[in-house]
Amino acid sequence: MGPLTESVDTEQPPLRAFLGSSALDTARVVYKERLHTWEQWNHIAKAAQGA
């Protein structure tokens, strides 16, 4: 069974998956940058929520 067939035939397949040898590494870098930005602006997000 190949990897794509395995992901389809599994009992709980993933909604999304990264394919290829570097895709997950790239996503880690991008999401690290996004998390940094979101953390910098978190005080605004909390203030917008109100009391």
C-alpha cells in the first residue's frame, strides 16, 4: 500500500496533509513567523474582546 492510499484508507484520515520532503519544514518556518506576529499583537486582540 502506498502512502496516499494509506491516508485514504485509514479509519480517520487527515483533513489536510503536507506532501513532499520539504513542505512540513517550510510550514514550520512560516507558522513560527506567524506566531511571532500574532504574539506581538495579542494585546490588541484581547482589548478588542472587551471586558
